[in-house]
Amino acid sequence: MTRRPNDAVTLEDVAREAGVSLATASRAVNGSTRKVRPEIRERVERAARELRYAPNAQAQAMARGRTTLVGLIVQDIEDPYFSSIAAGVMRVAEANRMIVSIASTQRRPDKEAEYVAALRGMRAAAIVIVGSRTDERAALDRLGAELTAFERSGGRVALVSQRRLPVDTVVVANRAGARDLAAHLIGLGYRSFGVLAGPRGLLTAADRLSGFMEGLAGEAVPLSPDAVVHGEFTRDGGHAAMMELLGRGRDLECVFAVNDVMAVGAMAALRAAGLDRSVGVAGFDDIVTLRDVTPALTTVRLPLVEIGEAALEMVLSEPGDGPRSQRVRGEVVLRESTPGIRPR
Amino acid sequence: MTRRPNDAVTLEDVAREAGVSLATASRAVNGSTRKVRPEIRERVERAARELRYAPNAQAQAMARGRTTLVGLIVQDIEDPYFSSIAAGVMRVAEANRMIVSIASTQRRPDKEAEYVAALRGMRAAAIVIVGSRTDERAALDRLGAELTAFERSGGRVALVSQRRLPVDTVVVANRAGARDLAAHLIGLGYRSFGVLAGPRGLLTAADRLSGFMEGLAGEAVPLSPDAVVHGEFTRDGGHAAMMELLGRGRDLECVFAVNDVMAVGAMAALRAAGLDRSVGVAGFDDIVTLRDVTPALTTVRLPLVEIGEAALEMVLSEPGDGPRSQRVRGEVVLRESTPGIRPR
DNA sequence: CCTCAGCTGGAAAGCGCTTTCCATACCCTG
DNA sequence: CAGGGTATGGAAAGCGCTTTCCAGCTGAGG
């Protein structure tokens, strides 16, 4: 066999080797409605095996007019929140024999539209975008336009976030979760709270903040604007925000960080200040790898893997008449980081 | 415009709209060595923009005979070890305007070959496999054969692991890291050790174990076979192994878990047994999200993101004469989980 | 004024498949 | 034994691009 290196085995090679036509080889090897005689099919399959034939997916995609590609857009794959959701998406993709292509926006909202355009070019069958969309108008509009173009060309889209664009969405009940959490914390006897909010403009963070405030208001517990500090959505952001809050010299019983990662940063800051046993800390998400921090973190558990699964399942199912949405609630998990305050 | 829904804008549409030929449109829009008059190029570009044209990547790939696809195979994207490496790979991919397609083997070694075959079909430009390859002979052989076929068809491959197959490899110095760690722990005064080893047959785990044993042997510190317990490479695996070890009633001063995640499980078990302050614990990897556990974990820091970057960079660079390898060392980080023992 | 080189636009081949559409062979019925 | 299905293999069109190759036009040089 005198194939140059650097060129792959093609179906034509297989056909020749098996002594049949290209059409027959295709039918035997890659399936079809048409039948091919068992004896011949066997011959073709053997040839394919011997040559280590792997069908050219690009060519198949072109000929069939569809791909098995799922695009997944996350903000940061290193963040356990996103990697858990990604795991869910990948699991469903695998079950459907689809391959997933993934992109990280590094929290730059303008990247989303760019990646959608790229995926549109790849003729992806579906796109899942998981992100706390910002409220940046221009980026959102551009994303919407790209998504429309993608859908017009036959693709399907699901978002994991707020209901911000007219496409299928898995809505995470951030607001309700935070509201529940507030109620539980009040039930533990806490009355004076601080909040480590995320970056301004990040909707997930904003929703959790406002949900928490609603929860407090519902029980007539006040929250001074001075007790709310914004910071990055990261461990260090939580640490910095906590320091800032401590610096304001407020009397704190409990701190709510809008995600677990920030909460961990806050706990570190409190520990350094020797306050880790006197100030309660609560987070949000229930990140798996963080379940063993001490004291164990009170939080709102989000079924992240399931969220990823739901998103891809929704997008692979029969389309509805209009955009659908599926709501996922979190569940408050009380742990040692909020031991509570004995009623006085 | 009477395009059916469900079919995308094609270059031909753009050409017609701009009143030029297909060839010219291609040259204007997707670049070429050939020049096209500025006035015409402008007209084509405008048409493309107005129609929201996105070139069909499959078609381009076919015509050009190459893709911009990088395949990444990991064991479990939810595991922070892998997601950090993935982040590194994705960063380099983005810088090179390549898109990455990712697959999780869920720690089933036979999946690796299967995914390589799929990526070969997609005519991926490069594949990065990061995994602690098992010593399962059959799976390894099959993987080797697939990789050879992939390289023969012009693809490039890099492994992150041990030097087990004749391809470019980023070798993580697990053995040396564990050896150093042992030396440091001995320096802290510890003399009686337990080891929570990973699953049998998992090479990464085996290397760390044997490196640690070498380190002890080098200082003439004995380690009874009875003090080594194998367990899953997970938090729960570490927990279970620790329980088992405690059950053996040995006199322990310090425990080495072969990765951080197991170490965290072990710490939980020790805490439950009331031994968390009397037995030292060390891990391996220095997982970012675990840097805030208390007591802070002594470990061997691995530059995970950089490892991912190095792997893709190696594979995108000019190929060497033969398989190359690049060695990455870890650095011992002593923290509070191993306070040490005062010399008696 | 003719020739030839140098530009640049267009026609068409080809990338590796799938899928009509034909053609042939076979089997059944009357 | 003729006529009409019914299988099943093969030829060829077509998917959306890139890239030769060809053709027409322009301007320079003799």
C-alpha cells in the first residue's frame, strides 16, 4: 500500500479493497435504509476494520446536512459551578452519541456572540449557553441576533440563566433560593446580616441579593445598604469583600455570600480576624469540592449536573411552539457554619 | 428573500447579493493569497455582513483538507484536576483560534481509544489526552493503534501522564514530588506514616505511592505494608480508606493521601474520630478550590493550568524528530495540616 | 500599433461522503 | 414461458467551500 503519509483512509479505499462500489460501501458501513446482502456487508466491514477506516465526519455532515455537534459556552471551565454543569451536558451528549465542543468566555460577555457565530459556522446541532448574563445591553442584543441567525439555520438553543432571550431556558430560581435561605437564617436567630454581593451587573448575583433582601423584608428584618459589599465572584473577591465589610465596623451576626466560592474566601478572612466562630457564614450553590470545608458551609444546594442534563435534553427534544422554560429550585442546606444564636 | 427557514446563508448567496462570482466572494471573505480589488472586496464584505454569513466550517475543512479542531480527552471534567488542565488547553486553543472538543472517559480506559477514533473521523488537527493511564494492557494497545492511525493521517498528539506511548508527552514528576514530600514530612519530625493509595493499576497513584516510599526509605524510615490502604481516587475513597486504616489500630503520626481530594475525605474521617489535630495529613495536586480547607492542607503543588498549556503548545509546535517529552515538577507546600512533631 | 507581461474575475474541478435514480437479476404468478 | 414486482448493486448528482486554470483587460515597451 503506497499511500502517502498524511492522508487518511477514505471510503473509496474501503470500497476498492472490498471490491464493491462506493455506494455499497457507504450503505454497508455507515448504515442506511437500504439493505445490502449480508455476505457483501461482511466483506466491506472487514475491509473497513483492516484499514482502520474512520468516516470523515466533515464529509458526512455536509452530505447529510446535519452534524452531531453540541456547542457549550461557559464562563470559566475551572470554576466548579460551570464544570459540574458541563459534566451534565456531556453526559447527555454522550448518551445521544453527540460530541461537545466547549468554549470559555472568561466572563467577557462579548465573547458569547463570537462563539455562537463560530458554532453557527460549524453547523452545530445545538448550543447550550450557561452564564450569568450581564445586563450589558449591547452584548445581549448582539447575542440575540446571532442566536436568531443560528435558529434560522436550523439549530437549537438553550440557555441556563435568567429568562432574558426568547429561547428555551433552564431558569435557576436564584431569587427564591436566597429568599428561603434568609428565612432559615432568621429562624436560627440571626438578626443582623451582611451580604457579600457579586459584581454589579451580574444578574445571577443581583437576583440572589434581591431574593435575600426580600426574605429579610418578609420577616421585617432590616438590612442597611452599608452592610452590602460588592466584589468579584471568586474566592479572592469574597475575601476582599469580607475585609471591606469588617472595616466598616458593623455589628455582624451572619454573612451571606452570593456563592460558595466567595463564602470560602469570606471564611478565610473571618478566621484571620479571629471571628470565624462568632460570625455565621452562608453561601450558595453547594459546590461538591467545598462540602468538606470546616466549619461545613450552610448554602443553597443547586443540582448542577442535573441542570446541565436538563438543558441539553430540552434542546434535543421536540421543539415547542414557542420558547419554553424549566425552573430549577435550590434547597437550603443548614450546616455548622451557621450554628445559630440562642434566643436571648 | 424567500429562503426556506432551515437553511443557512451560503457563500453563493453572498456572491449573488454582491454581484460577483463564487470564487471572488471566497477570496474576498475568507482570505487568500490572491488579491481582489478593494471596491469589490468591500461590496462582498458588506453583503456578507448583511446576510449574517458564517462560512460553513465543514465545507472549509473539506476543501482545505484541515480543521482547526483540537480534541481533549479527560477522565472527568468535574474533577478540578482535569478542569484546570482543560482551562490551560482551552486558553492556548483560543489564542490559536482553534476550537476544542472535549470528552470525558469517566475513568473507563477503553473509552479513550473510542474517542480517539471519533476525533480521527472529525479530522482533528490535534489531540490532547490527559489521564492517569491504567496499566491495562489491552486498552493501552488499542489506544496506541488508534493514535498511530491518527498520526498517520496527519494529526498530532500529546499525552499528559507517564511516558507510556511513543508520542509527545508532558510528564508529571509524580514520583519525585512524592519523594520530596516524604523528605519534608520527615523533616517535620514525623516517623510513623500511613498512606492512602489510589486504586491499584492507576499509574499516577502508583507512582506517587512508590515515590513516597522511596523518600521514606532514603531517610531510613520504615513503612509497614499494613499502613498502606488502597481506595478510590475520590473524596469518598479517601474517607473510606482512612476509616479502614484507623480500623487497623496502627499508631499514626501522619497520613499521605495520593491526591488532595482523597486527603480532604481523610481529614473528614479523622475529624469524626476526634483525631484531626493529632494526625498530620498531606495530599498532592494543590487543587485551587481546596486551598481554604482547614486546617490548610500540606500538599505538592502542580501547575495544572500550565500543564494544559504546555501540552497543547507542544503539540502545535513543529514536530520533533521523535516523540518529545517535557517534565513538570511539583513543589512541596507545607501548611497547617502537618504542624510537625517536636523532637523528643 | 502590436506583443507580452501582469492583474484580476470567473468557470470548474475536487474534497469524501449520502442519496437519488437506474439497471440488472431474480422470483412469483397466470 | 411471458409479464411484473421486488430486491440490490452501481453511476452520478450534490452538499459548500477552496483553488487551480483559463480568459479578458490594461499598460508598458519596442
